Amino acid sequence: MDRFVKQVTDKLATIDGEGAFHEDTVVSLFALIRQHLEANHLKSQYKVTAFYCDWCLHFMLDRSPVLEYFFRQIDDAISDDKETLINDRINEIISLKQLRYELIQIIGPAGANSNLFGSRGGWKAFIQVFLKSLVDKPIVRNKPPTAKRLAGHFMLEIPDVSNLDKDYITQNAIPLGAVFWKVLVLPIGYTLTGPLVNIEDPANFARD
């Protein structure tokens, strides 16, 4: 076990023991995970986790090995004239399910079995704090498109839901302080947005 994994498992044990954590705790956890991936040349194996580590630790993300693939998926979603469930599609692209799976794979060999990743309630609490650490940190395309309807940048925000349609809020069970995704569509220059939700099947969790 390398020292970064040891520090990760120690931090997770502390979080589980205290039953509470804050944004700075989450950021420092991802910094340790990133160091572990880099030290052991695992970034290509755990691409989603590496992507989130980079996003979490930068005020703006414009350089990452997976950005081209990320934007290609976003482009496909917003350019599909037949796409009627774009919010589900964007949530799938965000890959919170894959992030949880990779985190379990990373800490599992060290013998860690954290409530943050293994239980539905723990994961929900973790995601609420983690996503807020990504708010207003845009993912920017280095070469903006000029000829097609493609994404120029992607970001998360916490909008004022009082300005949203009440039926929309009710139908989508959007809570106060919910995190939304927002895509700037170029070259036209308009934005698409929707609530970011955890779409993973509850049956995937070992416990509630």
C-alpha cells in the first residue's frame, strides 16, 4: 500500500467515525486520490476519477486527457434532433455512477469499505458536498466550434429555483440548493441547463 492510499483510507475512516465532513475534506480527499493515481500510473485506468480530481482541484479545467471525449458526448446530446431526454443524457455523461464504482475499486485493495461509497445515504451526502466544490468551475473547450452546434463550455451552478416554473420543480423533485448543469452552445451562444441528479439504481448499493 502506498502512502497516498494509506492517507485516503485514514481520512475515510475519520469521516465515517465522525459522521460529518465539509468541502475542504472532500477536496483534500481527491487530492490524495489524484496523487495515488499519478504515483502508480493509474490515471488511464480510472479515467472518470482522474477527470473529477482534475476538475475539483482547478478553478477552470481546459486541459485533461479526457476532455475531447467528454465534449464529444455533450456535443452528441445537444445536437441530436430526436433527443427528448437531454437531462437524463447529460446526467449519464457526468458519470457519477462510474465515479462511485471507480472509487470503490481504488480503495478496495487497501481494505477500505467506506459508508461514503458503499451506502446510498452516504453517497448522497458525499455527492451533495462534492458537487458544490465543482460549482462555478467551468470546463472549457480550447478550440471553440465555429460551424456546428457544439458545446463551448460546461459548468455546474446553483440557480435561484424561485425563478423556475413550479410544475417543473415539482415534477423533477428539485430541492432548494440543487446543483444544475449548464452548457454554452456555440456558435449561436445560447445555454442549455437542467438539474443534476443521481440516476444510479438503488439496488446497486450494498446498504441504505
